[in-house]
Amino acid sequence: MMQKAYFHNNKSISESKGQKINIPLKYTDQKRVVDINRLLNRVRIEKKNETKRKIIFYSSTILALGFFLNLVITIN
């Protein structure tokens, strides 16, 4: 089985039934200025949001179990 698409010299070349299509891609070696404080703040915010999601999930699970047990107890 022959490979239909391959990557060479920052160009993606796709072969389809004998036709070659060259697709130029962005250069990945461009330098950008990165603010470390923004990155650290983003990590802190994501960690805080993850903690909130865990608390909501566990509390809703406990609440659902409580309702289910209350239903089972009142039926008997």
C-alpha cells in the first residue's frame, strides 16, 4: 500500500491517482515573545476551574445518591 500524503521541506504533498498537490505550510521556526506571567496565570486559572468542576461533580454524585437512598427508604 503506497502512502497518499507525505511531508517534506515544510510542504505537505498529497498524491491522489497520479496527481501531486503542493500545499505550503506556515514556517514553525518563527520566534514569538512569550510572557511567562500570562502562562502561569492561565495555568492557575485552569487548575482552579478543574477543582471547581471536581467539587461540582462529587457534590452532585453525593446528592443523587442521597435522593436515591431516600427514595429506597421511603418506599420500604
